[in-house]
Amino acid sequence: MMTGDIRFVPIGTIHSPWKTGEGMPIQPCYATGVRGSVTVFSEYMEGLRDLAGFSRIYLIYHFHRSHGYNLEVTPFLDTIPRGVFSTRAPRRPNPLGISIVKLTGVHDCTLDIEDIDIIDGTPLIDIKPYIPEFDCHPRESSGWLKNSDAIKEAKADRRFIDKD
């Protein structure tokens, strides 16, 4: 059993052309060439040293527009309700997202990125380098997505957007 709180402090802000989730690509591989940037807060700038040598990075972020959660959701790529942990739906008990983006430049506290599928203004929690030798497992099973024809055409709709 866990005791105490787990707290994260944003280390920066993600900037993208996506002002809302509706119509946004649902994964970075479907946002090829879409440019954005990351502003890392100055107190974390030293941590960016040596990052420029990587062509891709993981951005770990807070789904700041997601409130509450459901343990069963109907994901963008399906019409059947699924357990939230078998999806990448934003409404989850701990609303954390992860995207692998292309790193095209590092300038002081700014990272230039491409292939971005993240809403503008999203709080950045962490950055990790993508290392193909560790992170690429092309022969693994994709669970319920294995035979999905919709995977290449799906875009976000309003199903996970809060009603104002």
C-alpha cells in the first residue's frame, strides 16, 4: 500500500498548432512533419546538455485538460469499450501522456520538435531520449489493435473533451 503523496513539478511547456483536441492526430506517427517546440524552464536548462545528439525523444506530460477518469472507455480506434489501461485515452487515474517526437534543434531552453500530437500549452513533466536498441520492439503483440483497419485514419474527436 502506498503512503504519502506523489507530486510532479512541470519542467516546461509544450507548444503546438493544436489548440483543442478535436481533429488532432491521435499519435505522433500520424502527425509527421507537424512542428512544435518545448520551452524548458531555465532552472532545468543544464539538464538539456547532450540531448541534441538524439534524433527522437520521449515527452512525458500532464493531460491538463483531462478531469476525472473512467476505467472503461471507448477508444478512438474502436467502437467497443475497453479497459483504460489497454488504451492511450487521456482520462485515466493518473493523467500522464507520452509521445515520441522528432528532435530537430536545441537552443538554450527551447527544443524544436516535429511529429507533435499534443495540445498547445501542455505542461511537460519529463524528457527521455529515445534509444532504438532499448525501445524498439516491432514483433510484439498489439492486443485488441492487432487487426484494426482504422489505425491509420483515426483523429481525435470530442469523446474525451470536458463539457464546459
